[in-house]
Amino acid sequence: MSAEDLEKYETEMELQLYREYRDVVGLFSYVIETDRRFYLANDYQIDVRNSAGEVFFELTLRDAWVWDMFRPARFVKNVRVVTFKDINVEELTKAEL
């Protein structure tokens, strides 16, 4: 497989992912962004944890969709994310869709 073929494949995968996002965004209430992933979810909980002086966040999502072109199944029932970085949560309104 040439570099050009690989680039074409990745471009097609990204386009397919964007189209899927566009089709499913109306099913969800929240857009949640972490340092590593982008999620759509209908329910979430963020807990601030402290261990040995280090503060981190534990994010739990229920009924979610994961923006990741390499996942074979992007719809997930439960997601647990632990991060030391910021978490951005935005509530979607029907007007935005």
C-alpha cells in the first residue's frame, strides 16, 4: 500500500465519521471533550478526585457515541475516563442542531 493509498483511506474514514456524527448528533444532549476524545452523551457525571496530592477527574458517560474512526463500534453504553486535564461539557439545544 502506497502512502497515497493510505492517505486516501484515512480521508475516506474521516469523511465517513463526520457523516455518522451528523446523523447521530440529534440523538444526544451533551457534547463532551477531553484531551484525547470527543463524545456525544445523554448523561454524564464528573467527580474530582485527589490522590497523594494529585487532583484528577473521573468522567462517567452513559448512552454515548465516541468520535474515533478506528473503533468498529462507536455507540457505547458506559464510558469511564480518568484524566488530569480539562473536560469541556456543552449542552446541546435543538436550535443548534
